[in-house]
Amino acid sequence: MMIKPPASNGKTRRVRKAGLVVFCLGLLLGVLALSLPGLDSGIAHAAELADTGADTATYQPAPKLTAADYPTIKGVNSRIAVWLAAQLHLWFAAFVLAVPIFVFIIEAIGMGTRDKRYDNMAYEFIKVSITAYSFTAILGGLLTFLLVLFYPHLFQYMSSIFKESMFYYALLFFLESATLYLYYYGWHWLQGGFRKWVHLSLGLLLNAVGTLLMFLANAWVTFMMSPAGVDPAGVFSGDAWAAIHNFLWNPINIHRVIANIAYGGSIVGAYAAFKFLSARKSEQRAHYDWMGYNANFIAISALLPLPFAGYYLTAEIYAYSQQMGITLMGGVFAWLFIIQAVLIGTLFLSANYYLWCGMGRSDGAVRYHKYIKYLAIVIVGAFLVWFTPHTLVLTNEELKALGGPYHKYLGPLGIMPAKNTAVNIMILFTTLSFIFYRRANKVATVSWASAGNAIQIALFTAGILNIFFLGVYHGYFTNTVYKVAASIPQVLTTLTIIVTSTAIDAFMYRGAKQVAPLHWGRVSDRSQYALFLLAVAFTWLMGLMGYIRSGIRQHWHVTNVFRDASPDAFTPGLGYAANVVSVGTILFMAMVIFVFWIADVSSRKTAADAYWKTPPA
Amino acid sequence: MRNFLKVLCFSLLVIGLFAGYSNYGIPQIEPAPPPVEEKLELGAMTMDKFIALGERLYNGKGTCTLCHNPTGGRAPQLESAATVASERMQDSRYQGTASTVVEYLYESMVEPSAYVVAGFGKAGSNDSESPMPDVSAGGIGLSDAELKAIIAYLQDLAGTDVTVSIPTDAAPAEAEEKTAEPPPAPRAALDTPDALIAKFTCGACHKVAGQVGAIGPDLTTIGATRDKAYLRRSLLDPNADVAEGFMAGMMPNIYGTQMSAAELEMLVDYLAGLK
């Protein structure tokens, strides 16, 4: 829950809930709207073609290319160019799609509480994203251009299947831009009473359209991973919906929405941290501290369910193709998950560190100080288990001696239960950090406070024991074929604990006494670096996962249907990929700095009175 | 500005750490390059070669070992696939049309769901659907001749008679995995004979350079009796002259491909100097 500013009233929660419901309904409507006008006509069109027997003439099989079919430009590595453009586009897109989601929620909270600070914060968030929006569009254009330039056959094949959705994508993009500009530039105009409701609805529309845009783009991407609606030779059946609604579409949709929110939160967190560090006045520091806190809260709330969305995606990849699943988890990419573990661990550690530092804002936090070190020990311990590869001595030479990369110790599948246990523990202790943080400044006044505490302690203890039991049992006493699925009871335990304990806490601290007002701005500068770390690690991680998502197609443009015959069809090794991702991250950071700077410049004024003629009186 | 620089340095440092870890903290495995199309010479094929081809396809292009390996538990072991085939065809769960072992194996590869080995079906399908892909299609795309080569290999593996016949129509250009194994990673050249001997574990079999292996001849005075040409040949082609009292075929026949010419000559010089 976001920390309420002191002067809030009881309506907050209701409004927040209402906001969420409205939002979900809007999304649903949006998705429905998508399938109606655009695609139906597409499908109808295809059906007509099929009737006249013209479809075979219309849809060609996927072309069989040779290296000569790929245009080259001296000195340009076409794959890296496309890779970077796609990744940069994605980073910006994730950011600009996420910001309106929480801006909408924050605006709604502001409307409910009538606390202007929420409105101001929401406005500041959207202001940051507006320049980023142009970058998204420019980079999207660049990506398309590079695809047409370097991969003309692939682009042609894809657009022959997705011509309708590409067309509606363009239309939606205009709608998105118009809504965004109206939403942003109309912010101060659409204030008060009815107008505020209009503004909020614009926010809803913005989110619906934005999400739709992403879903469409996801359809193209997932079609390349798990093609549907085409025969083995790649001849399109004409059923656009089948191609869009391919096997991995929804798993990726879910994963990306959640990841985007976490990512967007981390980027605005970095913005707030930077403003905090450069703020001179104490009320500015207080404002940006509060903003940073909320951004971090958003990032973490979305980060907690992310591993579960990841498991779901992985399980679906297995279900789609065991071969692809094993390539993902058991082959050369196995080590990638070790790097991923390091990065996610970094995210968790920095988020926790930030929370612990933040306890300094409260005078009541001393009561909890003594627990922090145990939290730290457990989280670091879980982190170590998570990223320790099962064997540390396996070198490349040894690998070859063992007859290929698919060795038993290497596939993290075999040791997945241990890692799952660690992840779940880490998530639970992060939840604990958060509960402590929330309690830091409060004293429960309900009569059953001690009973409530006891229940929570029992809940956590039982849950942790259960998670350990499941981990040990599945890890060492079973031989399940689908070890990924074995993690489900653990995940359910974790979720149950989070939901139940948050609910208990919410009731227990209803009407709780405040120890003292929170001192926003009373945090160390050092804590702000945790926010930067969060943003950088997130960016890098997204880049890395982009590489594997695309990499598991191996030497196929479209899995098993359209072969990549370019000289760059090889799957790059991890070091190579990490370097490309690092370069991308640096480019992205440079652009983001520019975005932040522009947002700042727009509010600056240089007094140059002597420069202008005084108008004749 | 100071803050800006501090944050910038911090962020670059973080990126550097991530990149450094990915490059140096974990082993760098080069993914196998994409398979290359190659002609299959069926005309001049002997059964031994055909079985060997099957084995190569099995481990390479067919990607069979991705699933069929002893450690993953993801798919049944195939050592006895050819012997259990007749039982499978009798099984009440058998849905296919095969009547011979060869047909059964063929069917297992192109229509895996015809019989699903108990416990290995797709999750939730109650062993009615196989997770194994049709290996003649899609990403694996084995040809008819290639499938038959694998059957020959599987029959040979099970120790039964190989009853599949080599297809004669040396038909269209068949694909064969040329580079199943990842290409050997370029290894830094070793610059002392001791390093070479350690690297190639000569000491496991020979008494040489302080080590006391006893499987092969004592090499501590080998230079006294053998000249360089002989030594070179015994490394490149160990079975050309077999040392008295020892068995042929023991000494690995790999040094010619795994050592550089410079390394080989250095080793020969070193051995010739052992008097």
C-alpha cells in the first residue's frame, strides 16, 4: 500500500478499489474492441479468399533464403543494429506504457483523498514520460526501417500475415498519441468536478490503447517464437486471429505488463532520486523522497509477482515445445539463469536496502532495528543459494570432454527446487521488510493486536517450513519429469502468506496511532543509490532476457518455419550478448538523461529583460 | 553536476560489473553453429558407415540426446529400443500400424504419439500424447534416409541384427549435420613440453616427466632408441608401429588433430632428447 500522506481520509481505499475495477474493465473492453472491427474484417476477407480458392495464390510459403538474400552495408553489423534498435525501442516502450498505468492509479487516489500532492506527483511522472514517448516512436520507426533494410524477406513475410494488425497498430498509435497529448497538456485545464472525471477517463483510454498496442506487437514477436495459423511450410491459413493468438502470446502479454510496471517504477525512481540529490530546499527533498518512495513501492509490488509470471512463461514454453524448453533451461542458456539470478538478487537487495534506510524517516523505527540484520542475513543467504551454480568447476574444456553442453549438473532444472526455495524465501523476507517498514511509525490500537501478531508469526513460520519441506522433497526424493511444475505449491504458499499477512496487517493497523509524523526527506544520500542500482539492474536484466527470448529460436526467423540463412544466424554466446546489452544500456541511459534534462529545462526560465525592447506604452 | 557525475560513474560501474561477470564469471560456452546442408553419399555406403552416420545424426542434427540422455529423465533411454519394440506393438495402448521393428522405430520418430512410453507423456495428457516432436519435420527435419540411418544405429546399439536396408536412391540433396559438436574453442598454445604432457595426460599411461603411468611403455629414455620420425609417427598414428609387449589401440589417436604442428614438434624434440 502506498504510504498515505498524513492528511488523508477513509475514502482512499474505496476510491483505490474503484479505480482498479474501472481500470480492469477498461482493459477488457479494449481487448474486445480489438477483435471486433479490425480483425473480423480481416478474417472475413480471408474467408472470402478461401471461398474463391485464391488463398494459395495469396499466401506464399516462407521463403528459403541464402546468405545472398540479406543486404549488407559495409562496416555495419546488421544483426547488432536491429538488436540494439529493438531493445532500445522496447525499453522506452516499456517505460511509457507503464507510467500511465500508475499515473492513472495515483490520480485516482488523489481524487479520492483530495490531496493535491498526489495530483502533482502524477503530473510529474507523466511529464517525464512525454519526451520518452517521442523516443519510443522514433526508435520504433528506426527498428522498422532497419528490418526493411537488412531483413526485407522476413519483413515481407511477417507483413503478409499481419498486414491488418499492422495497419490497426498504426491507427492505434495515432489514437495513443492524441490521448497522451490531451491527457498531459490538458492536465491543468481538466481540473475540478466533472472535468477531473473526464481527465481520469482519458487516462483510462490511454492505458487501454497502450496495452492494446503492446499486445499487438507481442503477437508478432510470439508468432516468430511459436508460429500458429501457418502450415509447416509457412503458408498462412488466412486466420489472423490464430496467428495473433498463438501459443506464447498470453504468457508474454502477462509477463510484459507486470515487468513494464516494475520497470517504469524503477525508472521514475531514478528520476526522483536524482532530483532528491540535487534538491537544495528541504521541502523539495521531502517531495522527491516521497516520490522516490512511491516509485520504489510500485517497482517492488510488480517485482514480487514477476518470478511467478516467469515460471508460467517457462512452463508454457515447455508445453509448447519440449525441445525449446530444454534449449532454454538445459543448454547453453543455462548459465544465463545464473546471471539472471545475480541481477534479480541485486534488485531485491537494493529494494530492501532502500526500505531499511527509509525507516530513518520514522521516529518509531528503533523498535524494529534489531530485526533488520536477520532479514539481511536471510536475504543474502537465499541470494547465494539462488545464484550458486551446482558445479563451479565446469570449464569449457571439461564440458567438451563430457560430450556437449547438455550436462546433468548444468541444467538448472535438476537443482531448480533448491533455487525455487531460495526465491520464495527471498520474496517472503522482502515482504517482511515491507511489513516492518509500514509498522515502523505506528502502534496498533486494536484489542487483538498481540493475537494478530502471533497469528502472523505462526503463518510465516508454517509457510517457511512448508516451502522448505516442498523444496527438499521435490529436490531429493522425487524424479518428476516436469520439475518446473513442482514449484507451484511453493508459490501458492508464498502468495497465501503475502495476501493473508497483508490483510491481517491492514486490519490490525486500522486507526493505528502514529508515533510521530513521518519525516520525508530524512534519508541518507546513500539510500538514493539503491534506486539508481534498481533502475540500472532492471534495464540490463531486461536486455538480457530479451536476448534469450529471441535466442531460443536459434537459427530460425520463425521457429521451424522460416530459416535464418544470414551470416548472423548463429546464436551468440553469453559474453557477446552481455556486451551488446551493456552497450544498449549505456545508450539508453544517455537518452534517458536527455529525457530527464528536457523535462527539467521546460520549467526553467532565464531572465533576459534587458534583451527585449520595452513595448511602447 | 557533481551529483550527476557521481551517479554516472556509479551506473557505469554497475554495468561494468554485470558485463564483467557475464564475460569472466561464468564459463563461456559457444552455442553450436547452425547446421549446414551437406550431400549424403548413399551409393558408396557400407552398413558400418551407415550405422556411424546414424550415430552422428543421433548425437547431432537429430538433437535426440537433448532429451534421450541418461541424466535428464526427460525421455526413455534408447539402448534397448530395438529389442522392446515387439513388446510395444503388442501393448494395448499401442495406436500405430507398425508390424516390424524397423517400422516401429520409424513410426516412433515421425509419429511419436502412436505409442507413448509410460510416464513420459505430455503433462496432463495421461500418456496419450508424446512431447517428442516429429523429427522428420520442422526444426529437425530428418530425411527418410537419415531416419533409416538412425534406425540402423539404434538396432546396432541394442545388439540386434540390423534389418533396415540402406536406401539406394541417392536422391535429393540430403542434409547432414557437419558441425554437431561445437567447434573446438581456440586454445592458447602451450609452450613447454611439460605443459603439453600435463594437458594431454600422457603421464596417465606412461612413465614420463615425473609421472609414473604403467599402461604404456616407459618413456624416460625413449630418445635413446627411437628417432624423431618414429616418435612423430607414434603420436600421429599410434598403431603404425606397436611397441612390443603392448596392445595396439590403447594409445589415443587424437594428438594429430588436437595439437598444433608447433606443439607436436616441440614434444617430439623433447622425447628425442630423453636419453
